[in-house]
Amino acid sequence: MPTRCVVYGCSNSTTSKGIFLYQIPFWGDNTPVAIKRRRVWITFVNTKRAKWTPSRSSVICSNHFSKDCFEYGSETVGTYKVPKLKRDEYGVCVFPNIHRYTLRKIVIVLNA
């Protein structure tokens, strides 16, 4: 399973402290809702990586989600809290929405 975020310009991995990786959901589910939701995740990555093709094990890190995308519960792995993505009756109902690479470039340009 890949251990690095697939979003362009992001190098976060499973070894990055405080970073969590989320697999692109709904693989193998061909219901209309699942197909639409999976397509939104893939389109997010494709906005910066036009020729990228997803695989079943492609992951996106937690830095690409706004804070309101998470449910903070008591579920833990080891000593780290693992925030879960919000869900509804169909499954994951939130989408990646932050391209941090773009934000960094703007800050660098403004500081030059």
C-alpha cells in the first residue's frame, strides 16, 4: 500500500508526525452515489496532476481536508488520535478541498 500522499507537491507520508492518510473511497462500489463521490476525489488530484491515474491504494493526507471534514471521536491507534472523515448512510461524504502546495507558493512569492 502506498505510504505517500498522491496530491501534487505534497510529500507527506505515514512517517510524517500528525499526518493521517485516507484511501480514496468507494473502490468496487458501482452505485451512482459512490461513483460520483469517488470521481470528486480523483478530480481533486487531477487538477494539479492531469495525467495521474488512481489505484485502489491511492491515498490523500489529512492536510488536504478542512477541519470541518473530520469527526473527532475517542478512537485511537497507539497514542495518536485518528480523526475519521465524516460519513452518511452511503459512506464518506466529505472531499479533499485544500491544495497546500498552491498556498505555499503564494506565501513565497509575497515574501520575495
